[in-house]
Amino acid sequence: PHLVGRGGDLGKRLVDRIARRCRERSVQLLVVLQGQDPLPFALEVLRHAEANGVATLDLASRHRERLAADAGLQAKWFRGHMTREGNGWVAGEVAAALRARR
């Protein structure tokens, strides 16, 4: 119970720790937000990462934008959990982001 409502703060601290370790080891870090709808605290963590020089990819917001243009994507990409097609879209987006960073 003492952690209720602290997800954003804990997420920022975790991103900072992981980013520091990645810099120490010369490893590139990409923080990806995925899901059906971006929660405010998750967007806050993503913005924190970006403001601190960490590469980010907001697929939750992109999903919402794509859904506005094609309502059928919800049933295609999510059935309780993300479907094979939805995971394929995520994988393609992550791969493109990684290629762009080279």
C-alpha cells in the first residue's frame, strides 16, 4: 500500500538506473511504451526518459492515433492481450527505431 500512486516516480527512478548502467557499458537504450491507451504516469516516465537523453518510442499514442483512423485495429491487435498481428506491428516499429539510431 505504501507504493500506491507512486508508479510514475518509481518508473523514473528505474529509467535513471537503467540508463546509467547502459551508459557505463556503452549500450544503447530504447524505452518503449506500448498498449492500448497511454496512461498519464506512463507518458510522464517516457517524457522523463527523453528529457534525460534516453531514446523513446511511444507506441501507445501511435496506436490510439491509428485506431482513430481505423477502428477495426482494436479487434485485430488486441483480444485480451496483444495479438500476433499487434505484436508484429510493435516489432516492426521497434526494429525501425533501432535502425534509425545507427
